Amino acid sequence: MNKLISLLIAGLAVVMSASLAMAQTSLSRNEIINSLQGAQAEVEISADMLQRQAFEHIKKYPGDNSSEALPLAAQLAKLRQFNVEITFDFDSARIRPESYETIGVIADALHTPYLMGQTFFVVGHTDAKGKREYNLELSIKRAAAVRNALVTTFGVPVGSLAAVGLGEEQLRDPANPDSEINRRVQLINVGF
Amino acid sequence: MLRLFIAATAALWLGLAGSAMAQTVGFADAIKILAASCGADIDKYCKSATLANNGIGQCLNENASKVSAQCNTDRVRVAALLEARFAAQAAVFQVCERPARQYCPGVKPGAGHVLKCLLKAERVVGDKCNTAIDLAGYR
């Protein structure tokens, strides 16, 4: 009898560790949800406006690296947002298989009632290596690739995502412009 | 007492087995299987395919005679998992229609408001609606 009980307990332990593993996946989904939810109202920033600023920024502050922040940067910083790392093929907008799960986690989060019906910018950033114009174009293609995967393969409503590329115009760590910490995809909640 | 314990444990097991059978998985858990089982084949045969529009799945399908056996098994499985989750999400409003009317009247539709109301009303909306919400990954 004792053996039976310990078997049952061992069985329960297996079930528990299995549900713990599930909880870990849902934790990162919930991390995204918690960071993005709570937008109060619609924001007066359009994706086109933001995109245009990045191009104008290069003309206005030419040179190897920009030392100025984008005009909309302060306003964007106040919004609910989350940074993810997504890896792409070199010099390409093709998402690497090792990042499929990340795209899936974003999809899982965006499908929940907590984020449903809200609008998000998918903003692509590069580090400061290479030419600014080139980085801007590449980031636009990469942001679009992430958005397109989400709205097609993963069924996120088309109208809820707008892609923007900012190249190296809004570095995460301006003191280390070439650092890979600057490469990221930002999800920003721009409201209902 | 011991008999009761065993009966209770058995009931717990049955319950778990029952829910495990009908379970769906999230998009992340589904697509990571594709990356794990087909990653090498994707890099070999699908260099110009993209994740959008099911491009990777289609490319693997077109190259079915060349990709690994594991990848062939899992690409079909992943497609089915994604479909199952979409179907589960599409089914929620129908399955939960009555509890939504009963417990969430006046909640404005859209933007997940009714679903959030159903989530809050978990204790009264009934097993069918709760299961539908679970299968959709909405909780």
C-alpha cells in the first residue's frame, strides 16, 4: 500500500512539474501582456508620422551617428511598451527559426482579451554600425516582416499592428551606439 | 480514509487526463516545434521563404521529399496545432453566448470587454464556456 501511495505521489510530482513548465511559457506571454496593457486612450501619433521623422532626422542631423533624439521620442517613451529580440538572417528581413517562438509568444499575448482591440506599433531598431540610411531601410523591412508574420500566419487582426523602422535613429544605449543591445523590436501600445 | 484518498486521487487523474486530451497549445508552443524539428531544413530548402502567409509551412510542404522524417511529421502536426487554436478561438463566442448574455449584459462588445467579463465571472459561466476559454488561450 505504501508503495502505491508513493507511486501516486510520484505521479503527482510529474503532473506538477509539467504544469510548472507550462506556467513558464505563459509567464513570458504574461510578461508581454503586463507590460503592454493599460493604455488609457488613443495616442495622437501615427505610424506614418513617426516613419517620416526618422527620414527627416538623417537629413537634419547628418553624420555617422545621430546625437539627437527623435522629436516624438519623449512622447513614445511614456507609452506602454515591451522590447523583444528577434534574430534575422544577415542583411535580410528573414526571421530566423530560433525566433519563431518569440513571434508566437507575441501572437499569444496579442490574442488575449487583455490586449485585444488595441493598436500597437511594431518598431524595428538596429545598432549604429554601417550607414544610417541602410540601417533605416533594413529596420523598416524587418519591422514589416514581424508584422506580416503576426497578421497572416498567426491571425492577429490586420488593423491592430502598424510597422515602423527607426534604424539607428533612436538607440537604446546612445553611449554604446554599436552595442547589440540597440538591436531590438519594440512593441508600443498606442491605445484603442 | 485511505479508500477515499485513492478515489479522490483517481478522480483527479481522470480529470487531468480528460482535460489533457482536449487541450490546445499556444502559438509559441506550436511554432517552436517547427523551429526545432525543421530548423536545419528551413535553412537548407527555404532560404527565400518567410514566416508570413504560412510561407515556411508551404515551402516545407513543397520540399516534403527532401526534408527529414522528423520535420515531415512535425510540420503536419504544427499546422494542425495552429488550426486547432484558431478553431478554439473562433468557437468561444458561440459556446459562451448564453453566459455572456446572462452575466455580461450591457458590456460593450469589442476590444475583449465581453471576454474579460466572462473571465471575471469564471465561477458562474459554466464548464463548457470555461473550457472554451481555456482552449482559446484566453485566460
